[in-house]
Amino acid sequence: MRRLVIMLVAFTLAQTSNAQLHEIGGYIGYSNFVGDVGSTKYINPNHLAYGAIYKWNRSERHSFRASITRTLLEGKDINSDDPARQLRGLQFTNTITELSVGVEFTFWEFNLHDTDLQAAPYIYTGVSYFNYDTLFLENGRIVPYGDENTFAIPMVLGYKMTISDKWVLGLELGARYTFTDDIDGSNPVNDKADFDSLKFGNINSNDWYMFTGITLTYTFGKKPCYCY
């Protein structure tokens, strides 16, 4: 792992430029939840997601990226294809605020200073840190009792293109593998209470949430000299 980090830093420093090109803009789309309550479909957008995004382009192939996104996650057993879940009839909502940082890699060169149309598929990964409502099952209803913060691993596949000399449009499909199984209240954890008897579902599988949407970013900064 240490050798990998050193190689990544060396690769980044090797591409030092006279000036860097930046992008800043917004994200809008939809989200959906995958866990122990509601539908088990991974791509099932149902609630608005929105946020802001910033990119620091270090070369024509990779960018450092940061974003903040907010959405409402919802799960309804009645919308599941599983008859057992439909019979159970639970539902929940949970507000998510996520900060994500990482690296975006394009599959081929994407030069924002080229006058021709630029388009390329890309992938993004890094680390996400998000706030969510903690929930538990009480008298047949999932109710909140506080809030918590934890990490997730973002995995994003996208396609972007220039729509003018200053604007870039992107289409993204992204998954978040979280470090918690508590978003839907199926595995509540609290040092001040005993929730063991209230756990349900698969407590050995963490929750996921998905984003499907578009980004629109404005580019600024002097033309960089990408040096290899």
C-alpha cells in the first residue's frame, strides 16, 4: 500500500504544469437505496439529489475531484419484488448529506482547450463521508433516534462532453458502498440503548445507495502545459 501511494504521488508530481485548469458547477439527479427495506433493484432512481462539484485537472487523463451532495433516501417494502417484504410492509426515509473526494480518470485524453468537440467516458472513486439519520424499529414502524456520520466508497461511471469552450456536460451512474447497516433501521447501534432485539434482515450485509444524474461544470484557468 505504501509503495502504491508513493507511485501515485510521483505520477502526479511528474505532471507539474505552469497553470492548472479548474471546473466548478452543479449536480442534479435522483437517488435510490438498496438494503433490508424496500426494493432490491440497484438502479431505481426515485428521489431528487442535488449538489456542487469541483475538479482540478492535473492532466488530460485525470482530475482531483470534490463534491457535496444531498438527497432523501426512501425504502418501501410495498415496492419490493419480494413477497415477504411486501407482507412485512415496512418503510423509512433518511436524509443524506455527503462529502466526497477522490480521483477521476478518463478512458482517453480529454483536452478542454481543444476547439473540437471533446467527449470521453470516465470513472471516479475515492472516499465519501456522509451524515444520516439513525433509525430503529418500534411498534411496527421505523422511527429516528438521532444522527450519525460514517464513510462510504464511491464507484462512478460517467460520460462527459464539451458543449462550448467553457462548459462541460456529464452523465453519471454512481454507487456508494457504505460502512453501515443502519440507514434503514435494520441494524441500529447505540451505546445508550439495547437494540439487539430490534434487528432484522441481513445484519451481515452493509447498505448501498445509488445516484443517477448529470453534472454541468464551468471551466476556468489558464491553459496548462501538461508535461510528461
